[in-house]
Amino acid sequence: GAVVSQHPSRVICKSGTSVKIECRSLDFQATTMFWYRQFPKQSLMLMATSNEGSKATYEQGVEKDKFLINHASLTLSTLTVTSAHPEDSSFYICSANSPGQGGGADTQYFGPGTRLTVL
Amino acid sequence: QKEVEQDPGPLSVPEGAIVSLNCTYSNSAFQYFMWYRQYSRKGPELLMYTYSSGNKEDGRFTAQVDKSSKYISLFIRDSQPSDSATYLCAMSEGQFYFGTGTSLTVIP
């Protein structure tokens, strides 16, 4: 199956610093990638949809100036948490849209996630 | 009303039991149905993918779609402790919609 990687898998940073998370589709091209955050024992919460070569679409309540998304190529999207604070501590997961084959639907493949802890 | 409803559980079963996980939905335009498995502290992984109504079997896993009832199920036969995870259903008509996930624990 399709593989999506995320880097780093875990990051601890001081309050006020910025953190960049990379999401890569390793064996397919993804025109669309998605960024989610997940709190412990809760479901995925979609933050934004990232389209290659255009601005990301943010979900209601997500600050676009705080969570900067760049989808510079068909295999790479980045999420930068700017001026991180302890309340930004969470599990961030990306997914990449794999185009459907032979008229089938697109499928989302998820990365392994990045655990961010802001001290 | 949410697009996709899924009982969050938690669900706890003994090893070897048959597990039934379910989701209901309201949008009749959904054509593609997926089940993801998410282990603790990991990203979700695609488990099963079905199109329209019917059954699909893969080893101990069977996905069932009943479009007339707007109801999908995932059955796990001979459940193992390694099946302990959160199971998410997802549906698509172009845009994806996820259930909230059901937490499953298989007790040895």
C-alpha cells in the first residue's frame, strides 16, 4: 500500500518557538494532503486541507497565521506551528490523498503522526 | 446531525470472540467506505476499503455495507490481543467524513 512518512515523530520545544513538521508521500503523488490534530482518546480533528501549489484551506476555528501550511511539491507538505504554547501540545497527523485507480475513489493514507510537547 | 455516527465504546472482548463494529450515516451519496485501525500513539492505517453495498473479506476481517439502511460494519473473527486499537470508519463522495472511532480491547 501507499506510504506516508512524517518527520519528526516526536518533538519537545520551549514555549514561543516555532516547530516544523514534514509530511511526505513516498510512493505516490498527492495533490491534496490533510493535517489533523488529535487529543488523547479523542477523534481526529481536521485542521486544514493542503493543495499543491495553492493556499491551504483551514477549518473553522483554526488560526492560519499560527499553523502555517506549505504544500510545495506533489510529495511534500509542511505544517509549522508558530510561537508554540503549551496548549498546542498534541498529536499531529497528516494524510495524503492517493488518486483512485480505474475510476475508483481517492483514498487517504495517514502518516505515523508527530507528538508535539510544548514546555 | 453528524454525517457519520460511530459508537465510541470502549468495547472489551475476550480473545477469540467475534467483534462487530458499526457506523451509520445520513448522506446517501456516499459510495466508498473505509475502515482504519489506529494503535495508540500511531497514525491510522487503512484496513479495508469497499465500494457500494456488499461484503468484502480479508483474512479475519469482513467489511459489510448496507446502503439501503445506511449502515456499515466491520467484523473481526477470532479476535486477538493485537487487534486492540481504535477503529475508525470513513466514507467518501469526494470529500471524506470520519467516524469518531471505537476503542477496542481484546483481553487475553
